[in-house]
Amino acid sequence: MAAGPQTLGRYQLERVLGKGAMGIVYEALDPKLHRKVAIKTILVSQLDEETAKDFSMRFVREAHAVARLNHPNIVQVYDFGEEGDIAYLVMEFIRGDELKSSLATGGQFDRKECVRIMCELLDALDFAHEAGVVHRDIKPANVMLDGQGRTKLTDFGVARVTDSDRTHVERTQAGTMVGTPAYMSPEQIQGQRIDRRTDIFSAGIILYQFLTGQKPFTGEGAWTVAKKIVQEDPPMPSSINVALSPEFDRVVAKALAKDPDQRFATAREFSQALKRAAEG
């Protein structure tokens, strides 16, 4: 790497894995433990003071949130630090692809594979939820498939973290919208109070994509999509993919219920219903 830093803390940066609006993700080497890591950075100097403070908080929040979650389907966070005007998060290095790229290129998954990936994602969510962490940004770009095809949930940057007595320990307030519009729940879009069931809705959107090859809510611009999420029910999956049984329609409809009380109460319940539909 010719430009940019060569090291961060003790880590030797090897190549750029991706660039975002807020920073860069690197493949790096931890010379102390002789292992590959991924390092996500935020260049604080490019942000105004208020935004920089917000992103620094989100970084720390992600580190704290994921450090609590030791699960085979969740990308592990190893370390967190700041050097000069760069804040960075050191994570498990995954050799693989985002689910987003597989879905975008029309990657075909057979039914069994879809159900396996979804159930691994739902296992990861159930584990996070039981630990008091709501992800709030479940989307294909935040789901990775490693070299063995295993699901790895990543990017807890907008997670809502609750401590053991369920008081909130972070700043995102009701009335502010955090997440990715096409995968948001109605309550997220409307800035209402959210809980684990917001992740269940977002996971339901991914399941819909798996089953039909298309998103349930589409339109020109984020506002149109958001309006549909709040007001409209999507076509039943079996009306698009005739090979699907009505049981899959029921699972998707429950996951995508507008009222959180009508959804699966837990990711485990969602997973069990999906397995039953697949076996039926």
C-alpha cells in the first residue's frame, strides 16, 4: 500500500478491503499473534465535530456490543483503538463474500441452502438479543458467507445495547431513524421505540429475497420504499415463486407483520417455523 498509513497500533496494514463514506476497511496482520485481522477505520478529521463525536461513540458501542458476543455466526471484535485522527476497530478476518454480492449477481441458492443460511443468521440474532443487543441494521451487506459458506453477522455499529437491568446505555433516541431504509421495520421508519422484533422484520426481508429473488418493498427513492414498508403488504412469495408452499408464505407474513406484536417474538421462534416450512 503506497498511500495512507502502513500501521495502526501494533497492526501492519496489508491491503484495502473496502471504502465507505466514513472510512476504510483493511486486511492487516497482528504480528503479536501472527494472525490476519480486518480493521475498520473512521477518519475523524474529515468529519465535523458533532459527527465525529457520534461516529466515535458508534465505534466504541460496536466494540462493546460485539465483545460480549462470542458466537460462531458473529464476527468477533478483538480490539479497539485511536491513533491520531483515526479511530479503528480490529475484527476477525473473514475470507468470503457479503450476502449482498451473491444476491445482487443473481447467485442461486437452493432451498436447503437458503434455510441453512437464514437459520444461522437467526441463531446469531437470538444470541445477540439474549445478551441484550439489538442489531438494527440487518441487511445482506452485513451478512458474510465465509470460505465454508458459514454465515457471519457483522457491523453492529448502530446496535442498541442494553445492560443487565435493561436500561439503555447509548444515545440513539426514539424519534431518530437509524438503519438502511429498504430493510427497516415500520417502527424504525416511524422513529418509534424498537426491540429485538425490528431485527426479525429485517431478517424477514432477507428471507423474502432468498425465496423470490426480489425485495418485498421497492420503489423510486427511499421515501417511496419507506411508505410501502409502513403501509403495504408485499405479494406473497408463492405468487412469485410457484414452487413455494403456503407454509413459506405464512412464515414470511408473520416475520413481516406491520405490528411487532404480530411477528415472531424471538429469532429462535422464527428459525423453528422456517425449519418446519422447509420440512413440510
